[in-house]
Amino acid sequence: MQRKIRVLVGKPGLDGHDRGAKVVAAALRDAGMEVIYTGLHQSPEQIVEAAIQEDVDVVALSILSGAHMTLFPEVRELLRSRGVGDKLVTGGGIIPPEDMETLAKQGVGKLFGPGASTQDIVVYIRDWFASVNGADSLMPLPESFARSRSMDPAPQSAASHRAAHRPVRDPAPRPAGKAQRGAAKPARAAARAKPKAARAARKPAGAAASRSKPAAKRGTKRPAKRAAARR
């Protein structure tokens, strides 16, 4: 009987960056899985309790704090102690390859680092589910997911997934080319240049007469004062 794969995405510890976890959760949802996201700052006990209540098949942990060597084994041990150790524990984060190998030896599933393809994560979870429950229990991928992935020339990473869903903004206007700027210069020069007649017309009509009057007065007063002094 076919059914959807149920995945719980958790952020254990004090790590407060969940953008990557949300990108992966959206990709799993687009692939036809039922995804439960626990939110930030969850303890291993809270994640395990939510996994049991939601009856999930996969527990995917996103850890960027560097505590992966403690949190992954703790979550797996808690699941085993609650009698649900058959669930897949996978996830990703900033995890060195040697730590991935060590965790794999402890029973943790495949882990994915920064820039991993969300398509690879979907394929890995589906292959695990088919190996445990049989190929007949695996539902086909949604047509929209298969079509979008077949059109991509390369696997879609978390960064490209964000870029694809980023709102498109209008590009900034380009500056005018040399030819356009050269054509605009004569128009600006003509607009700034004003005829002499127009500037002369703006001056008051009696400006010349008012300037000549003081000179005439000075010329008539001086001889009178000199004549008086002589007398």
C-alpha cells in the first residue's frame, strides 16, 4: 500500500540559524512528503517526543553549532530506548567528513554538508523508505517536482533553491552611452546660453540714466566750491 513519507525536521541545541532547514523542508514537501518542522532550540527529548507523536519515518536534524557528535547519537539512543530505533536519523550541517564516517558507524544515516543538492536528499530518503517498506509502498514523485528537476541542467542546491524563490526586482536603469551624452550636450548648452538682447531687456530702463546722474552732479558742484574758495 502506497503512502507518503513522513519526515520530522528538527533544530536541536542553541543553533539559531534555520534557513537551510526550511529550504530542505520545502524541498521534501515539494517531493510529496509530509514534513513536520519543530522550530528552533529544541532539546533531543522534545524532538524524539514529537517524532513519536507524529509517527514519522525519518528524523532529519540540522546542526550548525558544532555539537553534532553529541546530538546525533543522543537522539538515536533516545529513539532506541523508546522502542522506535528503526526510524532513519539523518540530517546535515557543518560536519567534517571524518565525523560523518564516525557517526555512520554509530548507526546515523547519511549526512549532508553545506551546498548539498536537495534532489540528492530526496532521492536518499526515498531509496531508504523503499528498502525498508518495499518499492510498492513508495508513492511516485509529483509531476511538478519531476518536471522542475528534469528542466534543471544541474542538481539544485540549497543556495540555488533560495535564488529560484527570490523575488525578481527590476534592474537599475543604465547610464546613457557616449553617443547619447554627446547628443545631449548641445541641447544643454543652448538652454544655458541666453542672447545679450534678452539679458539687456531684463535690466531696468532707467539704469543708465541713474548711473550718469551722480557724475553730472559731481561735475557741477566742484567748480562752485572752488569759486567760493577763491573769493
